[in-house]
Amino acid sequence: MPGSRKDRQFLHYYCSQGAAEISGFLSTRFWSETVLRQSHHEPAIRQVLVALSSLHLQYTTSDAPASTLAPKDALMQYGKGLQMLRKRLGQPSPEGVRIALISSIMLYCFETALGNSNAAILHLDKGLMLLRSIKDLSKEEDGEAIFDLLARLDVQATLFNDSRVPILTLTTPDERKNGFIDSPELPFASLHDAQKKLGKLQNWFFRFLSENFRSQPVRSVKIPSGLLGERNLLDWHFTAWLQKSQYPIPSTTPDDEAETECGMNILFTQHGPYHMLLKSYFLEERSLSKSEFERSPNPEAREIVLRAEYVIRYLEQKGAKRGTKAPWAQRRTFSSETGVIVVLFFLIFKCADEYVVEKATELLSRTQRQEGLIEAASMMAILNHLNGVRQAKASASAGKTEGFKTLEDWTEHDIISQEGIKMNREGKLIPPTIIRN
């Protein structure tokens, strides 16, 4: 492998540990194969990969979770990689599109790990707009792996900031009329198949929301008759996905079976909140009822949080077998994709079931992970701030008898009246848009 001795050390770290952790809960071909294969013959990609590996290593070994500074070496390598990319992309070649798309993902991850969300999304959006302009990526080497990851990051960016509309449209007009999930009584062909179909559903959900309800807050919206068909088809698809997920996916070894079960559990946690939102806030007039989040006890929310706990425990046990010293949930690390953090935050904020809130808070408070644009420490800081608002209001209304209210109900006015949500690494509270609706 070309490069200095230190470069080769960072690439060795990436191969032995970094790739799996950056990939997140589910391993993806992009991080385990595509990036490595392309870095062999594209020096610019290799240089950015070295910078990302250096930053990731520093992130996982730093004793200062609030640190905003990347090591000087990583920043120098990153700057060198940017220069090499500009020069390489300025030379027309058949590989130019592939290089640009891969680079947009890697630059997104680097800026995200630094906490520069605006710069990260700018890099991502450039890649997505390029991807949208391409009629067919299937002929590109590693085209499917590149497309699938960009599609998931597109949803992640919209989840982080719901004023942003997904750039990609993953469903065709025909699929939005007739659907795309077949045979709910049969299992998914693979974990990748389940992940891909869930990604299409999430993209469809956000586009349905942005195209029809963008100008109003989503609080028990009455669906116009012309939209009922699409809303009901979306609901059917979320239910069909859940039904297919109940059947075991064929696997070859016990280890594969355990990994697949863990993967399906994390997908289940990411499926549930979307379906609960659809059932809570997009209602037919004749079926207006209590929000799914207001139920207590709430079996669906309890299942989601218990599955999240299962995933965390499974990975802790797996790490223990490899001799990892710190429990998985307590290790400070960065992964590129959405995992459990935003799901736990969402349940704490929206649910009226005290068991769900307490369990989700316990899990979220003991992790130091960052998953894409969402960092656990920032989410806990937001929750602590909002709980302070709730306690102040509860004290002011002492003597009035009322049941347990959701954190959202207690603090909705306070959130809407502010301008943002995230806690940036300078400690400034900017409440995220993901909790407003």
C-alpha cells in the first residue's frame, strides 16, 4: 500500500476496527469493500480515508467527549485529500462520477464526526444531486453499495432537520399507487433486502409529509380524501414490512443467524417510530383517536425499547468475547448511520408510558456514541433542559390533578418558540427540528 508508515497504520486500523464501527449496527459493502477497493487505485480517496481513519481513532480514544478539535495530522491529511480530489475531479474521466459520489460520503462523515453538521450536509447534498442526475448507476462498479448508502444518509439528514426534503425519490409514481412489497407472508430474502425496503418506506413517508403537510405542524392532521389512498397504502406497507420481519431469514451458520437477528432488531426499532407517527397524526376524520404515543401502557413502544436494549447487550457480549475493556454502550465512538440514539430520544420525548421513558432514558444516558448527525450526549443535554422546563411548569401548576403528560406536551410551546434542535459542541442549545412534530 502506497503512503507513509503512519498512513499505513491508519489504514490498518481502518481494516481491523474502523470500518466496522463507521458502518454502524449493520455491516455494509460500502465501508468493508467499496472504499478499500477504490482506495487501491485512487490516491485521492485513499488520502481522505487516511484522514477519516485518523479522526475516528482519535474520537474513540479521546478522554474528552466534549472536545471539538481534531488532531492536527487528521486536519492536514483532510486538507491534502480535498486538494487531491479537486485536482482529480477536474480531469474528465469515466471514473469521475464514482469518485465524486464516494468522496461525498466520506467528506460527510468527516465533517459529521467534527460536529460540523452544515458542512456535512452540504457535501452530502452535492453527492445526492449528482446521483439524482444519473439515470442508471447499476453499470458503475460498486454502484448499488454507493446508491444504497447515499439513500439512507438522505433520510438521516431529513430526520435531523425536517425542513429538509429528501433529495432522492426512491418510489415511482406507480409504487405510490400500488406499492412495492410483495408476499407479506414470506420472509425477506436477506437482511439487506429488509433494510432496503425499510429505507424506501422512510423516504416515501418523508416525501408524503413534505409534499402535503409542509406548511403546518403535524398534530393529528385530518387527511383530505384525495390523500387517503396513499396514506392507507403507506400504512399497509409498514404493516407488511413488520409481518415479513417476523419470519426468520435463511442463514448458513449460527454466527450468521445471530448477526441477522441483531440486524433485524435494529431495523425493527427504526421501523416502529415511523409507523407510530403515521398512525397518530395522519388520521381519517372518522377514526380520530388518542395518539399512539399517549397510550399507557404502550406495548408497541415497549417492544421498540426492549429490542434496542437487546441490540446493546448483544454487542456488549460480542465485544467482551473479543476482550474489549469498556462496555459497548459506554465506548465513545462514531458511526455513519442512524442507530438507536434518535429512536430512544424520540420515545423519551413523545411517550406517555413512564416505563418506556425510564427505560429509554437509562439506555440513552449510558452511551457515548454518535450515530451520524445525532450524538447521545447532545440528546441527553436537550432532554435535561426540557425536563427542567417541565419541572418548573409542574411546580407552577401545583394542586392541579392531571396524569402523566409527555415531555412534548409539557414543552411544546417552548420548543416551537425557539429557533432550532441539537446541542452543538460549544454547549449552545439549539432544540432539533426532529422533536417539533
